[in-house]
Amino acid sequence: MTAGFSFFIVGWTIVLVSLMFIGGYFMFRKFLKSMPKQDGKSDLDWQDHYIDKTRSLWTEEGLELLNELVSPVPQLFRDVARRSIAAKIGQLALEEKAHTITTDLIVKGYIVATPKRDHKWLIAHLESKQIDYTPYEKYLNAES
């Protein structure tokens, strides 16, 4: 066995073990989200609940804005991001007893549901659509 082949085998082993650790990390996160909490429902159950309860409140414009906001997310994770953000928007809509999902609720829900690093892109997108984001400053500056 040559030294080059030995390095190839060692390198390939490191790559495979690394990929298994990365996959295991994401699988474990999904597993934790599916574990029931004290109320008997998991985070994923609550997401489905909020989406189902508010499905009729969404307008075409609201869905388009949500799709625009999740467009920078890589295609592989976009559906998961859209569902989690829509669930947070639905939760806010139910708490406020809203009759329709408005731009205000969408922006608030996006800010609450996303990490702080995504807020810079949101501000730029709102400015390009000429939407005033000053009412959301308290949500943008709050610790997530």
C-alpha cells in the first residue's frame, strides 16, 4: 500500500466522520423539537396548530411577502424556515385576535422568528419596498 493511498483513506475517513457528525447534529435538533413539552405538545405540533388555525387569515399579498422574506434562505432549508416563520406569525395573529394577516404581523413575526443576523437583510428589503420599519425598532433591538 502506497503512502498516497493511505493518505486518501485517512482523508476520506475524516470526511465521512465529519459528515455523519453534521447530519447527526441536525437530526438531534429535529428530535428535540419533536419531543413533547409539559403541555403534551411538541414545538412542531404547536407550529402545525398555529398554521392550521390561521390558514384562512392569509392573503395573497401576505404570502408573497413571506416568500420574498424567505428567499435568501438556501432552497434546501426554505420550506422549514417558511413554516417556522409562518407559525410565529400565526401565533402573533391569534394573540392579537387579528382578522387578517397584515404586513405589520408578517414583519413582527419575521423579526421574532429569525436570528438577529437576518435583520440587516430584512431592513434592506423593507427599504427597497418603501415600507417604514421604524415601528419595529423595539423588536429589532430586543435580544433574541
